[in-house]
Amino acid sequence: MTSERKYSPNLELGVRVRTIVYLRWIAVFGQILTCSVVGGILNFNLPWFEVYLTIFALAASNILLYPRYPWHHRLSETATTIVICADIFQLALLVYFTGGLSNPFVMLFIVPIAISISNLPLRSTSILIVFTLALISVLGFFHYPLIQEDMTYLVNPPILIIGIWISLLVTILFLSAYMGSLTRESREVAGALNVTEELLSNEQNLSSLDGLAAAAAHQLGTPLGTINLIASELMKNEKISKEGKEDLEVLLQEINKCKNILSSLGEKSSLDDDIVNKIELHALLEELSELIKVKGINPKIVFSRENDNLRFHLMERRSELLLGLSNIIENAAEFAKNLVLLSVDEKEGQIHLKIEDDGEGFPNDIMNRLGDPYISSRSSDSSKEKGLGLGFFISKTLFERLGIRVEIYNKAKPENGAVVSLLIPKKEWSEKHKNIS
């Protein structure tokens, strides 16, 4: 199995400059519109100079982002944290001048927290959450009062202010836990899928080498024929010295060797498609079993007596199938004590392949989570290398592309070991060898 360590996913965090600039302009125009409605229609008397100065500060800082960063530049984690932190402080300052926690728009503190959860790691998000909660607590005690048209103060009861503070606290913490979990899972799946695509691409590149060899044999055949013709004509020239003719004889011999090599490549690639692109099931399993013999594990392949003809069933050499099976078989060998059993039967009109080992089996606490990225299939000894927990996820993803159903379970006691059961379609991308009676 290809090592997973060299395929660590690169999950970029941070926000693009274009995105954050758009969001901040929306905030600027929204704040201006809201303040205009509050003053012009609701007739509240606000400290307008301070209010519009606060909004202008947000607009000015947004303009400064244009020359400093390219439009499609993704801000680093630190830069994104600083920008969002500044936005939270600007919002807190605006709420301070417009009634504190009595202002219903205090719920907008949730917006920058939601952005940070989606785009920043836990460390930076935690800092922003603590900073936000601290500002909200301060606003509960210190703020400009809301002055109505008749110059009376709009004062909410203390119990209501406490309720608003608690609701903000609970909402922010719940949002952080819920969205944080969803975002982390999305990042893990996206990164694992990138690893899967890269591994599959490498496997497909290896599978295409036969075609490249055929093309090379065809292209090199013409110039070699020309060289051979010229060398043969020179051999007939009586003006060539004896030493020169000996060199020409060596050259012709080497040309013939090259022709033989290219001819073998061409013959290999010109065989019938069923031989090149397909393989009998028993040969496929034997080929994959060679991967684990070097680990000192004894592979055993068993076909049921009732369906022994399945050993001659032709399977397409699909990269997804080869990579998925090799992952499962090598994982079984990694935790087996002595034996990995590959048993083949027919079930529901499909090929039923079971891959069993005689190890300790799957731990019960991760049985239901297998198939998720970065969940190691089994706890390994300290002497065994631990991967990224992507092997089973990669195999499951590739099998799903082929319509292969996967089931995992442990052997019934008193036996020990894990079982991976595969139901492989017989018709869509594999077919029975028509030449076998």
C-alpha cells in the first residue's frame, strides 16, 4: 500500500481578501442604514458624531486592505484573526454608543464568531470567543443610554439585560461547538478526498505505462529502421576499412537488439484487450497476496466448491479496485498474527469476497466510525507504524465509485480476528470468461 504519510492534506485556513472586503462593506452600509432608520424614523437621539466616526473607521480600514493585499490573496491565520478581532471591537464600540445590551442588534456579535469557526483553527477561534464575551460583559455595565424623542431614557430592567447576556453566551458557545464540529468534519473529508484523488491518479499513471511503452515502440521503430538501412549500405562500400566494417557489424548487432526489445514491448501492448486490461479473479488475488508475503504473513485463497468457476471470472484492472483491495489486504496483514484468508463465494448474484485475519479484531469503540477520515482501523502496537487513518476511508470511497458494498465485523467468539466483506458486481465492470466451459 502506498504510504499515506507522504500525502498529508494541505487544508488552507484564513479568508480571501475579496470575501472579507465584501462582508465588511455590507456591514458598513447596513450600519449606516440602521442608524438612519433609528434616528430619522424612530427619533432616537444618539451621539451621531461618535456613531458615524465608528462606522467611518470600519470603512477606512476596509479601503486600506486594497493596496496591501492582492484581490484573491488568502489572509493568513494571524491576519484573519486580527481583522476579525478589529471588526468585533468596532461592533462593540458601535453598540456602546447605541444602548449597550439594550440594542437588539447586539446579536450581530454571532456573525464574526461564525466566520472564524468556518475559517480559523480552534486556537484563534477560542481567542475571538473570549474577546467577544469580555466585550459583551463590559457592555452590560457601561454604555451610552438610549435617549428617546422626549429626552427620556429607554432603560431595560436588569433581569432583561442579564437574560440577553446569558442568551448571547449560550448562543455563542453552542454555535462554536456545533459549527466547529461540522467544519472540522468537512475539512477532514475534503483533505482525505484530496489524498484519495492523488493516490488514484498515481495508480492510473502506473496503469498507463503499457500504453506509453507501445507508443514509444512505434515511434522509435522508424528511426532505427533508417539507421539499420544506412549501416547495411555502408557495409557494402569497399572503401570502408576493415576496422570500420567491424564497428558497423557491432552497430548492426546493437540495432537488432533494440528492435527485439521494441518488438516485445509492441507485442505486449498489442495483445487482446481481455489479457491486457482484464485479469482472472484468482490471478488478481494471488497478485495482491504477494504484497503481504514479504511481511511473513501467510495468505490463503479459498473458492467455494459450489462456485469454483468464479476463479476464472475476468475482472477489469480498474485502478480503484486495485488500490482499494491492496489497502484492505495490507491492513489485514498489518494486524494479523500468521494468516490472512481471502474467501470467495457468490451472494445475491454478486461476487462475495471476504478478507479475514487472525488478529485482535476491530475495537468496539471505533467499529461504527470506520470509514470516516483519520480514524485508524485498529490500535496498533508501538512497534508498528501509525498512518493517518486514511487507508479504510480511501478503500471505502473507491469501492463506492464501483458500486461495491462494504461491511466490517469481528469474528464470533471464541475466534479472534476482523472481517471485511465485499459484494462486487459481476456485470457492470467485470464479466465472466466466455472461453471457460
